[in-house]
Amino acid sequence: MAIPVGHFDQKGWIQWPDSEDLSAEFLRLLGAAQEGGSTVSECFLTASRIDPKDHESWYREWNKTADANNERGNTALSAGHFLTAQSNWLRALNYYSAAVFDLEFADKRLQAGLAKMRTCARRYLEYRTPAGEVVEIPWLSRYPLEGYFLPAPAASAQTPVIICIGEPGHRKEEYLYKMARHARNRGMSLLAADLLGTDNGAQFENVVGRSDLETAVSYIMDYLTTRDDVDKRRIAILGDGSGSFVARGVALDHRFAAAVCDGGIWDLQERAFLANHIAPPAAGANLIRNGIARNLKCPILITIGEHGWLEPEHVNVLIEHFRTDQQDITWKIFTGAETAASQGHADNPTLASEFIFDWIADRLEQQARESQ
């Protein structure tokens, strides 16, 4: 079987030039290696067995690699090597997620893969120090949310918390390797959440079309305020993905001490497109006065990759307008020269996360000083 030769360009590593979706997912997997969600060698070895023209080979090979890590983790556990077990389970859950990322909902392999992924996540939480919790958060009638709460190390009092949640359809399991260590190393607890409910997302298709999905953000905040180990004055939220779901939620709930989100840019893009079919650079400035951003009361960080979906000239217009409104909004544009410049910073998530969590830590510390 002839394997296409990959190459590196401004968007990162492109494994299969004729298969954009598979290459994007492979780039995400490579980036995860820096955070413990994969290994570079396993990624390239698995890719060498995949024929992008054979749809089944993608699922088969990533599932095989996931099973190998899962089994290795269980073997390490039996020998009392808890840290090695945790590392393997984190890689396994990411590989299981990759294996099923483009399967149809009716495909039984999807539910089977997600079940294995969740099992790995729970085992990781159980043997982590301090142990994590699987928590249920009330939301819609008969549709609670599920989250993973990871307490800060050696927490003897109330600690700041960072909520990590993605756009509808994102899975919380990825934040166990992608975000957890950055929160832990800064003395923050972490709540990883998603909108997929407690049943592997079996009912998700029935709720994803709702116009009020952002209300979930307030319910998550409500849950955290009931915990005795949470500093209610220092709760931040990080919205992962290209969309304004988190920004809409933060605009409705002013209890957050800080937020990392798109500031409503995606909603502006959609409104401009609907109004003009093709959004001119000035459209954002004209629409933002009536958009989400004007209702954001806490400090906001917006990070953008130079080679992402938003064009640089449009970004510059939005930055200037935000400045005229004198809101506490920080912009960080990652350039191709430093990497983390692709959509979602997939080519170098570590660089983006370091900047993001430093910014959050600074804002939460400022909040603590002002509250004294």
C-alpha cells in the first residue's frame, strides 16, 4: 500500500494532502503528544498503517493503538505502577476518541468506543492524586450534565477553579490531558464539562438544536457555588473551539472572575454573513455594538491563530473597536513564526495553554487582592 508523504506548512503537519479532515485530526493527535495525550512514535506508526482511501483503516488502526495503551495501563496498575497506568489511560482515551471521530451516530462502534474512552477517564480519575470525581450537574429536565472535577493538589482550603468546556459536541475527556496539568501546576482545581449528558451523548441530538444552550454555563456555575472546596470569587471559564457558546453564557452570568472565549466573534461573523452574504472587514465593528461583547463584564482573553478561520485584517478591526469600548479584553494572536497559529492552536497547544493559564492565574490573583 502506498502511503502519501506528509509535509509541514504554515498550518502545521499535513499527513495526507488529499484528505483534509483526516489530516486535521492527525495534527490534533500530534499536538496532544506534548501534553501526554499521545506519543509521536505511536502517531506515525499508526498513520503508516492507514490508507486514507480506505475509511475502515482509520477506525481499525487507531482503535488497535488505543487498545494497546489501555491494556498496558491495566497491566501497570496490576503491578502497582499507578503513574504509568494513568499515562497510558490518557493516551488510550484520546486514541479511542480519534478512532470514532467521524463515525455516524447510528454506528454501534461509536458507542462502544466512547464507552471505552469513558472507562479510561474514570480509571485515571480514580488513581490520580488527589483523586478526581465524576459529578452530575442539573440542567434540562431529565438531561443532567456530567463533569470531571479535579481538585488542586494539597488543597486544604477553598481554591480557585477553571471550568473547561468546548463547543457543543466536544468531549470533556480531552481536557484531562490537555488542560489538567496547567491548572494543577498553578494551584487551581479544574472542572471539565461538556453538553453530551450522562449517557454517552445518546440524547444529544435532541437538545443540540435548542436556542438556549448557553444556559448550561450558569448551571455549571451554580453547581460550583455549592462546593465547600471552591473559592466562589475566583471561578474562571475556558471555552475551547471556534464558536460563541461560552461567550453567550458569560454575557448572561456575571459571576465569573475571568473568561477565555471568542468574545462573540463567531456570532458576529454569522450575523454579518446573513446580512451581507460576504462580511466586509468593517462589518464586525458595525455589529459589535449590539452583540455579545458589550455584555461581557469580567476580564476576557481572546486567542487567535494567524492561520485560523478569522482573517488578520478582520481581527485588527475588532481589536481597535474593543479598545474604544474600554473593556478589559486581552487579545493574543499566535503567528506562524512562533507556531500555535493553526485553528484551535492544534499545531502547538502547549504554547497556547501556557499563555492562557498564566493570564487566568494573573486575573484570579488580582481578583483575590481586590476582594481583601
